[in-house]
Amino acid sequence: MTDLTKNFARPEKTEVVVTFGSLDLSVQELLTAAFQVRQRAYVPYSGFKVGAAFRAKSGGQIFSGCNVENAAFTPSSCAERTAIAKAVSEGATEFSAGAVIAYEPEVFTTPCGVCRQFIREFANEDIPIYIAQSIDARISAKEEPLQKEDPILCTSIYNLLPSSFHTYRK
């Protein structure tokens, strides 16, 4: 009976919190892309801006997206789904890493459940997901948006959605 769980997503990476300055430049670039696109979020109802960026496995191109709200709520699109849909529309369906940036005091904002499943659809292996806070006061102060000592949650899609659903078809 244990073979019924053999295809479950099992986290390969341990969740850790590190500083932005300790990350390699390719991860810093991904987080910066998520920060930049977050500024274009269309959020007239919640005011809660989110930015996401995913690096294509083939070629390394970064695809970014922000959340886009709608008065009817259900047609709204989260940043993560916007970024991945953009990538898919341009031919990228496998990713090596993702980043999400938002701001809520005292906590990291991780992808919602729907976005976790959406990311998982395009993750045939455990990919790292980097979560950061966007300190809005830095924008008006014209400071660097992400600073050396800023905490970054390094997690993965299998940590965020263990034992997740996937069709397991190629």
C-alpha cells in the first residue's frame, strides 16, 4: 500500500531564513524583478501589492507578474499566476526558481493555496521559492528596496505544498 504515496512531493530543501546580501546574484536579481513589478500592481480594492518572478529553466529568462484585482473579486489574478501565465504564453513551462515579494508587518507573505497548486503544475521537481518583504517607506525615501541585512525566507514548492497533486504525466 505504501506505493500509493511514492509520487508525493517530498521537500528536498530545508526552509531557512537568510539575509539578502548572502544570496547569490541570480537570486538577488529574481527578488529585484519581483520588487520592480510589484510597483505596477493594480490593487484599487485591497491596496495589497504583490510581485512575483520566476526564472525559466531553459535559457534563464525571468518572467515577472503582479496582482491584478477586479471589482468582482473572483476574476482577480495573483502575481504568481500572472508571472507563470506570461511565461507559458512565451513558451516557458519549467522553472528553476521563483520569488514573491509583498509587505505585511512582522511576517512573510507566501503564495496562496491556489498559487501553490499553480506553481506545482509547472514543477516536476522541488524548486526554490524566495520570499521577501517590500518595505514601502524605502521607495519614497529613494533607498535601495532590498538591503543586505533584509531577511529572506528560502523555501520550496514542495515545502509550501507537500504531498501535492500532480498528474505525473510528461
